[in-house]
Amino acid sequence: MKVDLKKQLADYHPPNGRFELVTVPPRHYLMIDGHGDPNTSPVYAEALAALFPLAYAVKFVSKNLGRDYVVMPLQGLWWADDMTAFTTRRDKSTWHWTLLNLLPDWITPEHVDAARAAVAAKGAAPSTAVRLEVLDEGLCVQTMHLGPYDDEGPVLQRLHDEFVPEHGLSLHGRHHEIYLGDVRRAAAERLRTILRQPVQRS
């Protein structure tokens, strides 16, 4: 049976229009870092070209060993030296990011190494900058955002300036987005994005 983590993980189904508190356990991801506007930066395009061939190669390594799964959608950690670049100014040129692909917990470094060798043998984009790492977010505030990415600013501002302080919390860790819609196929108003922010009790 093919495993689909999107359906199995409860924190992949947040409410739309309100915030919820969830505890996210440590999870394994493929990760690659970069900086700049995702709409115009060649570094961003190169990161995607390295991340997803490796993600699919890992899937096929696992499938050949008898455990198949659905490759998870793109995710990203986002931050800036001045966080108003996210909430009010939306100055994407100042953004730092780490692109993520969630892996099942049975995937090992040896599986990733085998997949990396398979990608290299096919002459695909080099995946040497992609690493396997555990992300432990713990307590988080999240919501489902429906619509264009550029409309996220007011939602994030309410999260940062209203929900977090009103609930005795403070920001802790990097802003996390999970892209359940495909910007290449869906109209902007139909995009679904999980907005997640790690927090801690003040």
C-alpha cells in the first residue's frame, strides 16, 4: 500500500480563517538553502531542480525495497533580518529560505546516498547541496491560507501581533509554509498553503 503522509498527518489539515496550536514532532526532510526573491532568483530555480529529482529518487529506492509512498509537496522555511519584510513590506529580495521535502521516518541516510548516486548517474542537476536533516518544531501556531501567496502578509501580521501575544506566546523558530496547491496548475485564488510558526510559552 502506498503511504500518503498528507492524509495521515493531522497537522496537515489546519482550519481556514482561524489559528490553531499544534505540536509537530521531529521529522526528516531533504533541505537546501538559499537567498533572494523566489520569483526571480536563479538560485531558487536551481534549488528546486536539485531537490525534487533527489526526492523522487529516494521514493524509488524505498519502493524497490517494498515500501512505497507519495512524494510530499514543496515546503519552505522563510526568514529575514527584518521580519516586517514578510508582514508589511513583503520585500522578497531580502528573504532567506530553506526548501524542504518531507520524508517518511523509515528513510535512512543510506537510502538518500543511494538515491543521490542514481540522480548523478542520470546526469540530472547536482544534488550535493541537498542534505538530510531532522527539523524539530514543537509547539506551533498554524492556519490554512487560501489564495495568492502575496495575500499572506495580513494573515502573518495577525498571527505575529495579535494571536501570539494574546495567548502568552513568543515567536521561536522560522516561518514555515507547506504548499498544498500547485502554482503551475491552479488559479492563484485556489492555492492552499499551510502557514506555520513555531512558538514558545512566554
